[in-house]
Amino acid sequence: MGDALNIVLLEMREFTKEDFGRLHPGGAIGRALTLKLTDIMRSDATHKLVKVLPEMTIKDTIIEMTKAHSGSAMVVDKDQTLLGIFTDGDLRRHFDDNLLLEKSGGKYMTKNPVTIYGDQMAVDALKAIEKYKIDDVVVVDRNNKVLGVVDSQDLPGFKLM
């Protein structure tokens, strides 16, 4: 009976999930409702976002990924439009190629990676990671330009999982 009364009062007051998040920002539910992708993604500003051109060699791509402590590189064109993603997994899947390191990353990238729009909430990235069983979700704008990446390894620090 008490739960039913609470629901009626919440509806009468037009209490939203955003209201809940503002009132409980320290809790897991509050964080999930208020954190935006821009709060958790790796971006150019964090120096942990790796963007490479498709013709860049895999060796050079791996060097850039290592510098940024990242398991992936966003493959973009000169206008920063997403073409694909090159991950540690892509490297492992093709490691039997003896000349792999000298070839272009664009040839071995994952085309059409999972993306999410930059104006979405952080919890949406967590849902995508769980649904597709991936480590990285690429954050793009509505024109498919790369804004950042959400790395699953970063999520425990934000207490989203």
C-alpha cells in the first residue's frame, strides 16, 4: 500500500528520474541517471583517445595505443569521421600474418563499430558494452565525427558497474 501511495505522489508531483539523480548524486542509481558520456569518455582533452588515419601502419598504431594506455584506436578520415576501430582483439585475430605490423590498420580494423551519441547518458554506454560484449564504445556526434571512446576498464572508477 505504501509503495502505491509513493507512486501516486511521484506522478502527481511530476517527479522524474533526473530529479532523483539530482537528489541522490552519490549513489549508484543517482550517478547512472546524471553522468553524461562527456563525464566518462576518453577524449582529446584526456590524451587517452587514439585517432589514426587508415593508411597508418599497425606498428605505428600500436605505438600510439601504448602511449595512451589504450586498447583501441579510432580509425578516422582527415575530417575526423569514423571509419572503424582497431583493437587489441583485431591484432590478435590477425597475428599469424608475418608482415602484419607493416600493413595499414585500415585493412584490419573493425568496420561499423558500436557507437553512441555524445549527448547520451553514461549508463547507455554501459548497456551497449553489456549487450554487445565489447570493451570499447565509440562516442560520435550526429555527423559520425569521433568525440571520444568509453573504455570498459574505466567504468569501475566511475562506480557504474
